[in-house]
Amino acid sequence: MKVTTYSHPDGRRSRLLLIPLLLIWYNLTFSQIMTVNGTIPLDDMGLSLIHEHVMVDWIGADSTGYQRWDRDKVVKRTTPFLEEAKARGVNTFIDCTPAYLGRDPYVLRELSNITGMNILTNTGFYGARNNKYIPKNMESMQAEKWADIWLNEFHNGIDNSGIRPGFIKISVDGEAELSTMHKKIIKAAAITHLGSGLTIVSHTGPDEPAMAQLRILKEMGVSPAAFVWTHAQGGTFDGYEEAVAQGAWVSLDHISEEKDRIEWFVETLLRCKENDMLDHILISHDSGWYTVGEPSGGDFRGYTSLFEKLIPALRNEGFSKQEISRLLVENPKHAYAIGVRKL
């Protein structure tokens, strides 16, 4: 770092930093993401799929565990799909499978090493489906205790693996009024964000629970810029406008090859473009789903419809290369950069 010196009237010499402290802080806190192989600079993130899955285990928090699957079989089955995405330019893959629902950092690290892709995993609890994926012995804990567990994973790694989460994945039911349990989840996520700088990615759906979560975050001093409204395709465009106006990220994450689905994405993204909202929109497939307990992991859904169907359709509607890059490169980089975002 470049410095210069000056003399006090009493003859003492000091150093005066030429770079403002705020810029130093920004560079240190917003210049990296956390992958299963450690931190990388933001510029190494490249084209990113921000909401995908490798594996899922629906049996429930108190029955799941690493003993439920054969890691070698999971890796063998899923590697070709990741390589297909890699061949289409994907450099970073964000796995949104949460704890107690099939999250396996060892599988993700092996897939990263094989494919050369950056892969992110997560910390947090999944509250949807009547809290089936939160261990019974943890349900009565306070938000601060949950945050301690999640922060321990960030600082020390998941299950003694040394693999650290790159974001916080939570989930609430799609009700207008959040349950007591789900209010606690978002409070724990806020505490964890303030202690780690990890982005909060919340399986949400409709407008009402999205706005309810944003209110809680703001009450706790967390900026909406730290929040990703996941499965926002279950909400309304008015809701998107309100969330973006607050600074939140809107994730439209169920791209498939179906014609009506592609048409919906094109129409919605055009409206976002017309309303100057593209800089807060994230898109992905929500695909994958090696399902534990099903033969060969069941009907695995690949990660290429975005490239084979949606991007050509967007280009036909006048989307520029820069606008597509905004959605797939620039927005993920800003949304998932590690850094505490306070009000």
C-alpha cells in the first residue's frame, strides 16, 4: 500500500495513508466469495447459477445423515450434468440444499475438484414444510443459539470438514403472517449476517412473507441488500418493485425448457428491464435433485435450459450481451460478496 510521510511541528514523523479507510474496508469485505475450496476474488466468480441443487433427502431432519447415501454414486451420477453447465460457460455453481435436507460439503468439494467449477454451500435452517427439516432437539433454542451454530460453521467449517458456507440458506412457509418459529429463523439469519457478512437466501414464494422478513431484518439493523427473495416467481411484479426499491435481491429461479415457462421469464424480465430493475434480479433453474432413496437418484434435471432456451429468447427480444451479463455475472457477484450490510 502506498504511503507518504509528513512532520508534526514537534518534529515527530507519522505516516498518512493515501487510500481512504472506507475504501480499504470495502476492498477487504466486499472482494471475495466463499467456496467449498475457500475464498476466491469476486472477479473469479464469472458466470454463475445462483440457485441449484445437487442432492436432496426428504426423509426429515431426525432421520437424515451421511449414512443415507453413497458419495461415490452421487458424484458419478451428477458430474456429467455439472460438466454440461461448465461447457456452456458456468464458472460458479451455488448449491442451495440446506442442512438436514441433503447438504453434503464433501460431495460438493469433490464435484468442484472434478469439474473445476466454483461451488458454494450454505448454513442455516429450512423451516418450510412444517419445520420437518429442523431437528426436534433444536426447535426450542433461541435465535441467538441458532446463530451461534451457523457462525461456528462459517468460522470453523461444517461437520469438521473445514469447508465453510458461502451464504445463509433459510426457508419460511408462504403465509402472510410468519410463524413464531419462522420469525426466529430470520432473526437468527440477521444475527449471523452481522457476524459473518454472508448473504441471506430465503425460500419464500409470495409477496407477504418476503415483506415480513424484510421488516424483521430492518428492525435488526440489517439492510435489505443482504436479502435474496428466493422463488419470487411465486410473488407479483408489484412485490418485486417494492423489494427492489428497498434494495433487496429478487430471485426468479425455476427456469425450464417448457414453452410457457420461458415465455413467462421473457415477459417478466422485459418488464424488469423497462422499469430499470435488472440490476437487482437473479435467475437460475432450481434444478438437479439427486433424490436419496430413489434408484440412481431419480429423475435428475439438468442445468442447461437457461442457455438453450431462455437466452436465445431474450436475445430475440432485444436483450444485449451486457444485459445478459448483468443477470448472470454482475448481479451474482454483488449479491453474494461477503460483507456486512447494515442500515
